[in-house]
Amino acid sequence: TLTFFGVLLPVLGYAVSRRSPRSLESPQEQEPILYRTPGGSFLLIVAAITRQRVMEPKRRGLKLIMMALLMFTLLATLFYCSTLTSNLTVPTYQQPIKTIQQLLETDMLVGSLTDSWRQQFKLSDNPDIQKLVPRYVSLDDYPSHLSEVVEGKMTIFAVSKTLRALMDSLPENQVRLMEECPYTNSVGALLKLNSPLKDDIDRVIMQMQSSGILDRFLVDTQRYLRRRDARQRSAKISSSEDTSNQVTLNLGHLQGAFIVFLGGCLVSTVCFLCELAMHHCKMSIQEHTGAQE
């Protein structure tokens, strides 16, 4: 709408000014009244911006104003088109999965090389982790399934060192590492099921969990990680504000410029019509006075 009226009004104003070029001539000057009034000058410049054929003004001030407005319109159009194109072509950024609960809300499969993860999921006391058992898929190797991870169809459970090595093997940063331990009592989790110490270690783990030590350790660890992440985020925000005091142009800023531009067109059109009417009245009075004499 802004673009339509911004183009239509200057063209109409210029068409009105060109409808009777002889009547717009002043007897003292050979320059049309369109060049000698503020509203007409603005409409003339806007008509030139909209690629209408206009006569070049003779005064240097009007030439400078025309050049400045042309440069402003060119820059504003470039910024507007680039921002609009980026908003239309860049896909929506998907929020990364940070918790097991968020992972359960998706349809992603869970894969690993060893079946010990499946057994650990079953033995976990966390009901959310137990829900991962139906999604578990045994993998032959990791590299052949990275494409499914990139597409958001699967997530891989492994130690952090292995996952970081897989991320480094990708050509670009296409996956993220969710650093959350899925077990609160994973002590001795790598022991074999037929180990003679398995029952004793499980009994000790259950006693530690029933005493509340593991729960207290988990709560303290979560609080520490949250405080650390909050400090890191605040430090990044403060450093970015200190290093750069620039504000990125967005569609709101550019639309404001076009609104001001459209307001100038409206005001200039009204002023030009008033100036044109006053000029016709003055010319008719002069003709009537000359006829009486």
C-alpha cells in the first residue's frame, strides 16, 4: 500500500502540473511554476525517482536536493530489499534440544553401538529415561547414521569425547551436543550383567539414593550449572554491548522512512494544488484587470 500510494501520488501530481504547461509559465520567468514552489519541487523530485520523464531543473539547489533524495531512495531500497529477501528465504531457526524431556516431545530415535544403553535405560529410576527404551536402535557404526542425525530423525548416545569427534568430522556445524547425563546413579553402569560385584554395587547405589545423597548432589550440580550459564550469558551480552553500539536496521526502521516519505508526498500534493489554484486565480485577476483597462 505504501509503495502504491508513494508512486501514484507523485505521478498524479506531475500529470496535473504537465496538463497545461502554458498556463504554468510566468511572464517574467521562462521556468514553470512547478520548479518555483516547495510542493511542486518535491513532487518533481519524486516523479524523477519513480522514473517519470521530467525536465531538469535549472536551479542548483533543486539539483542538489534531487541528487540527495535519489541517493537516499537508492540506499533505503537496497536495505529494504535485502532485509525482506532475508526474511523470506532464511528458514526458521529450530530451537536446540537441551533436556531429555524435550527429546521425548519429538519423534527422534535413540541409537548407540552397544546394548548396554538399553539396559541402563530400563534400570533407571527416572521415568523419562525409561521411556527411551522403545525408541532405542542398535547401530553398527556412527558415521553412516550422521545423515539421520542432521535431518532430525535420530540422536546418538555416547561419551562426550566420541560425540565431539563426530561433530568435528562434519563439514559444518549441523548438530549440537546435549551435555546432560541421563542417569543420576550411573556408578558402575559399565559393569557386565554377570559380574560378581554387580549386585553389591547396585545395593550400595540404592542405599545412597534412598539416603538422599544423590538427589542433593544432583540439585547442587544443577544450581551450579545454572548460575555458571547465567554468568556466561550476562558476560557475553555486556561484552557485545560494549564492543558494538550499533543498531541493526530492520523492517520497522525502513517502514518508518517510507511512511515519512509518503507523508511528504501527501503534504506536497495538497500544497501544490493550493499553489496551483492561487496561481490560476492570480492569472485570471490579471487577465480581467487587463481586459478592463
